[in-house]
Amino acid sequence: MCGLSGEIRFDGERPDLAAVERMSDRLAPRGPDGQGVWSRGAVALAHRRLKIIDLSERGAQPMTDARHEVTGVFNGCIYNYAELRAELQALGHRFLSTSDTEVVLNAYRQWGTACVDRFLGMFAFALVEHRTGRLILGRDRLGIKPLYLTRSAGRLRFASSLPALLAGGDVDTTLDPVAVHQYLSWHATVAAPHTIVSGVRKLPPATVRIVEPDGTCRDRRYWQPSYTRRPEHAGMSPSEWRDAVLDALRTAVSRRMVADVPVGVLLSGGLDSSLIVALLADEGQRDLATFSVGFESEGGDEGDEFRYSDLIAREFATDHHQLLVPSERVSTALDAAVAAMSEPMMSHDVVAFHLLSEQVAQNVKVVQSGQGADEVFAGYHWYPRLASAAREEEPDRYAETFFDRSHADLAAMLQPHMLAPDDVSDRFVREHMAAPGAETALDAALRLDTHVMLVDDPVKRVDNMTMDWGLEARVPFLDHELVELAAACPPELKLADGGKGVLKDAGRKLLPREVVDRPKGYFPVPAITHMAGPVLERVREALNAPEARRRGLFQDAYVAELLAAPDRHRTRRGANALWQVALLEIWLQTHGI
């Protein structure tokens, strides 16, 4: 829930409250239910509130603890906040609200930065110690909630989105060649701390940053599963693993029902979202609100999977809502979805999520979503090929399988000034895979995908698109205890049955076979896949715009080749190359860069 922003000065000046308020105004869609600003000394904090827990004004932010020692702003949800509240009360802490934000404040007072080790949830926060003027920034283990930063010699600003920082002003918006390289190599993913612009960085997941009043910083990385087999799991049979995964997922789904408002489910009809619905029904949820989206067919491709989502809705008697989007709506919805992006995201389902979120937000404020299961449980088609590699071969195999392009390909399409001096994307992968831990080649690939690629593509996509409509999305497959269990699960159990084998075994205990054993589906948006009609016109307009020509990001001959055959050029992963190139330019123009 919510959007946060703020500034800390290191030069003896007061914070620029006008800039902080501009940042907060840009975050208004994330928090339509309230707003607040607080300033003391060198620090100012602002907040936009989406009321999920403690709907009273006692839950408003910025919030100061009862002893006036710490003030903070918080985005997300601490699912075990009630248990932590009781523990803190027993330790003598006083509470003035029933919000999870106040639990964060008192937990920091009690345990310092180690408080994050006790949090079960998704979160980004900024806390100010009144006595020292120290600023504490924190982000959850899987990076579900975002936190962007921009720094100059005299100050640091932070916000829940990159466009909010741009609204504050005084940001270096030159393009970051490392980020451009990653974007075009990794299907639009840019790994923390980079963003597409040089002047903005991301706080990495599972990180607490301590910012001293003089501007010095230190980070604490507080969580990383080992991706090795654990002694306590020795001798477990496949059925025991299935039951352990199902129990952990049941716990994760149950935790994410914590709210003072109703919680629904985004139901694609695939295994992952169907399991969420089944587990909630098994726990006694009745008339659960579920939501599905589909699109008109184009070029012979089906645009919806309603037959599967309808089957699950009937099976578990949900209050089901179905949205069918005509093709002409895709082009008109595209610009709004791009405006909601904190960073450029090329996946077709970004438009689907934005349109779906608009409809869902008219019914509920919170939904559960199935994102993350494919990375956590090895569901993608390329994992068997990676698993067969020797460890020394694994980075090359990963690049052959996952990368959209090679460094040489980038040299042929980018203007020389935008090409990173070496193959930074390949080097990143090699260094990540060589890090300690990760027992097998598959373990190394899953660690990279879960803690880097997932964070800055699917997870970011869901947060951006839902929060633009004041809708909070919760992702039980990224419950950190479930991720730890999956990381320890033997690779052969995850690879079984065409991928996600252990999860499919769990699904067969609860779901119709035709859902568990169906071919893997994606969020199809045929109008974008085939560059149809108005979408293609929007792409041409962006690439021929004066801003694009001034920027000189891509070589003219390459762009002309793509536009001459819009549906022919594909990346190594099968993505439409024109769409990836154009989306970056559309995003830059939309955000005034």
C-alpha cells in the first residue's frame, strides 16, 4: 500500500519541501486515501496512503512513535504485524494505532536494523532517528516494493517511483549505458542498483541502508538463500516434498489475507493463480472475488484463457469477474500503462495488468497474484537445458538460452556513444553465478532469476500496474519462507513433469487435472505481439519523433530495417525486436527524458 518520498540534506540547508511535495503529488495514484508531510532538521518525509490496515486516521503517515524518537513512512504490508505488536507490547512499547506502520517504528526502536529479520511481508520504508538525524532506508527480501534514490553533493532524495524523483527536479537524465545494455540483453530487465537514467538508482532487495547526517552510507544485506540441499531435508521422498511445498504455500496464501478490507485474486486460469484460489477455498473462504482479462484474437493467436479461469471459478464458486478487451483499446491503453511504469517494461502483459487493475480496483483494494512461481519452481522451458550444463559451462548456456542479444548484436544496433565498453551483461551473469552457494547449475540459474530477473521485471510490473489504480497486489509465491524451501528442493523434483513438477504434484491434490496438465500459458496480447494497427502507428510515431532523433540512441539503418518489416525481426528469445526498441523510446518520451 502507499507511496513514500523524502529528502535528507548534507549541506546544512533545510529540505526543499516544494520538491518533496511535487514527488508526493506524482505518487498520488499509489495512495488515494490520504496524504501527509513531515519535516525536522535536515530531513523531510511525505506519504500517500492507501488504507488497508487500520482504516482510521490513527494509521496516517508520516507517523511518529509514542515516545517521539522515530518518524517514518512505510509502503507495503507486514503480515505478522499483530504477533510482533503483542511481542513489543510485552517488552514495554506503547501503541497509539492498530497499524503495521507503528509496528515497524517500534520494532526499529527495539531491535535496530535487525528488525527486518522479523518482518514477514513486502515493504519499503524510510525512518528518521530524532536524536541523531540518521536516515534508515529498507527494502523487503524479494524487492516486491520499490525504492528509488537520486543523490547530489548536498542531498539525497528517495521515492516509491522513478517518475516521482523526476517530478522533484534536478535529476541527471542522461541514459546509463550499462542499463541500456541490460535492457536490450535481458528482455527489459535492469538490475539494481542501475536504472535506465544515470541519476537514479534503486536500493537493492534485502537491503537496509543507513544514511548518516554527513552523507556517508553503509548497507546491510540481510537475506540470501543458499540454494543448496539442507541436512534437515535429507531422505525426504517426493511425496513429502510435495506436502511440504503445499503446506508452505498454504501458509503464504493465508498470511496474505491479513487486511481490514476484502482481498480478491487475479485468476489467469493457470496452475499458480488457481492454486491460490483452491487453497483459500480450502481454508473456508466463500464468494472470493476473482478477476480475469482477455483480448481479441489477432493473426491466428488466441487472446484469452477464459476456459480455464471459468473452470476454476465454477469449481470453487468464486464471485468471478471477466474483462474482454477489444484490440482498439490496447493502443489507447498503451500510453497510460507506459506512464505508470517506473522503468521501461516491454512484456506484453503490462498493458493487460494495467487494464485489469483498473477494473479490479473498482471492486477491491487488495488482490493476490501468482507471479514468481516459474522462477522459484523452475517452470520455464529453458531450465532443463541449463540443468544439463556443467558449472563452468553454465554462464554460456544461460546467455544462449536467456539473453535477447549478444554484445556484438548491440554494437550493430546502438549508436557508439550508447554502447557499454564491454559485455557488462554477460559479466554480471558470470559474477553472480560464481558467487558462493548454489550447489548445481540449475541452482545458480534459479538464484539469478529469482533474486535479479524476477525482481526487475514481473514483480515490478505487477506493483507498477496495480498501484497506479490504488490496488495492492500480494504475491504468495514470493513468501520468503516458501522461497527458502524451494531453493533447498532437489532440482530434479522441480524439473519433473516439464517444469514445476513438485508444484504440479501439489496442484493435483486440489485442482482439476485439465488445469494442472494444460500447456503453459502466458498473458497473450496479440495486438502487440503482431504489431497490429494502431499499436504499430504509435510505434512509428515514437521512433520518428524529434526527441528520438535528437537522442540518437539507435542506428538509423537498424530502426529503418525494423520498421520495414514490423513483425519479422525477433530476438533470440522470440520477442518482437521492434516492440522492445520502441517501448524504450515511448517510455523516455512519456516521462519527458
